[in-house]
Amino acid sequence: VADTILLKRCNTLANVYKVLLDKIVADDVNNMEQ
């Protein structure tokens, strides 16, 4: 059970980082276009 909780936590962190990275990339693209 502990392993499952750890996996879920890692997946949540990975999703958060992915969203943050996507946002940073989008901001960079917007800055380049201006």
C-alpha cells in the first residue's frame, strides 16, 4: 500500500512539473513573438 501512495505522489509531482514546464515554454514563446 505504501508503494502505491508513493507512486501516486510521484505521479502528482510529475504532473505538476509538466504543467509548470509547459507554462514556462509558452511564456518563452510569447516573449519571442513580441
